[in-house]
Amino acid sequence: MDGFVVGLLFGIFLGLLLGPILRSWLLWRAIEAARREAALADAILARMDQQDDEPPDGSYPNDAWRS
């Protein structure tokens, strides 16, 4: 019976100690994954905008607006 109580107290102590550490680590991993996905989406959208601004052959029909 004494071993049960000691094990229960030890388990509660570890749970209260490791629980917040585990949750914060998992939250950090989720935030980093979301940050990487957002950076990838931004890069893709920037490339799409850049490609939309330039015609496929690289020439503009009216270059007068550039000067």
C-alpha cells in the first residue's frame, strides 16, 4: 500500500511538472509549422504576382509608360 501512495504522488508530481513542458513544446512545434507554411505561401504568391506582371516573352507592347 505504501508503494501505491508513493507511486501515485510521484506520478502526480511528474504530471504536473512535465505536463506544461510538453504542452508548450507541442505549441511551439505547431507555431513553427504554421510559420513555415505561411512563408511558403507568401513566396508562392510573390512569384505568382511577379509572373503576372511580366508577359511570357519578356517584351511589353507599349514600353512608353516605363520612361
